[in-house]
Amino acid sequence: MSKYLLNKFLFTVDRDPELVERYREEPRELVEWWESTMANKLLNSHSDEDTTWLRFDETERAALTSHDHIKLFELGAHPFLTLTLFIAMFERDNQEPLEYQKAFGARLNHFSMPYPDIAT
């Protein structure tokens, strides 16, 4: 398991409107594409240098492809990164202001402190 890789996925997808839409509409395909092409790129690097060892495990891949923000939180994905990406994908489906954000938080209310470790 790699909290770094989960957070890197959330960070990079959230910053590209095309990737946000692909993740909303075709999560499995986007996760597979991202893992095969982007996972081993150095974050914020302008060189062609890559790593070779980063991969999602099956639990991470399943949580990402099913948009399961509760499981992602349990796995240590940073809640701010998850929330901002999921707002970009799903807030438009709601009628009331902050409706999605409130529902997002309510689905996490069964957690008590100490929360899952989000340190990478």
C-alpha cells in the first residue's frame, strides 16, 4: 500500500479538468491509464526521469475505481485531496449549496479520533 501514490493520483487528477471528467465517467479506465503512464513519473519534475516500482494494490485500485472516499480515507488518502476532487466530480449533481460536502462528511462521521494516519 502506498499513501503517497493514492495522494499523488488525487492531486494530479484534480488539477486537470479532462482527467476529472474521465475519472467521473470512466473510473476503471482512467485508473488503469494513470497507473500505467503517470504513477511512476516524478511529481512536479520537468525531466524524463521515472521510477519503476509504484503500483496500486487491489484494495487501492478497487477504492479508486468505485469512487469510495470512505475506503480511501481508511487507507490514508488525505481527506482534503479526496474532497476537492470529489467536489469537482459530483457537486454538480446536487441541488442545495454544500449538499455534497455535507453528505461527504456525514458518510465519514462513524470515524472517531484518532483518525487513520494520513502522513505519507
